[in-house]
Amino acid sequence: METKKRVGAIIIQKGKLLLVRGKGFKELWIPGGKIEAESEEECLKREIKEEIGVTIKNIKFFGEFSSPSFYSQTFTINRIYLGEINNNPTPQNEIEDIIWLSKEDFINKKFPMIPLIKKEIIPAIISAGYF
């Protein structure tokens, strides 16, 4: 199975976690994408600008999460960072919707999410006291 490296951003404002939904998909995930010929931080900045039209700053490594890809026959290593944004994000390019998820929304399973987000990343964010 092919392995891919991906970076993702945990962006929390006013107690809510920013999640995105790609065009043609029903599940939510955190913004980010595949690392190309660039550093992880450069990739994260590029992907956030391309996906939600804002600049990310104060980037800090949060953790690494690995799993089979939900959408393809690959294994994905996800390098996840905490970050902040100043402006209001808006869906760009392949992103159809932005959801600000509350902890209550997560507990009540209000939105479908890819398993890695639902079972590992959000519980880790809660465990670390960020959400």
C-alpha cells in the first residue's frame, strides 16, 4: 500500500473547531493536504490559503496520526498542527463548506466525519484541553 504524508490544521476560535467538507463529499475533515516539494509549514500555509482563503500563523506541532485513507487505497501519515487565523475563512477551490464544530456538536454526532477525525484527532484535542 502506498504511503502519503499530509499536514492538517487545528484551528479553534470561540470554542469551536474549523472543519471543511470537500465538493462531492459528505464527511468533514480538518483543512490541509498532501506535502509536495516543500516543508510541512510551507505546505500548511499553502493549503490553508488554497482551501479557505486565509493565512495561518502561530503554527505549533500537535501530533502525528496514521491511518489508511478513508477515500483511497493508501496509508496516510497525518502531521497535525495548531494554528490561528485572523480573517473569516471562506470555501475556496475544492472546498464546498466550512463548519465551526462545537464540542456539543461532536458529542451529539451532528455531522459525519472521516474516522480519523472522529475517533483520534478530536479526542486528542479534547484530551489536551484545547476543545
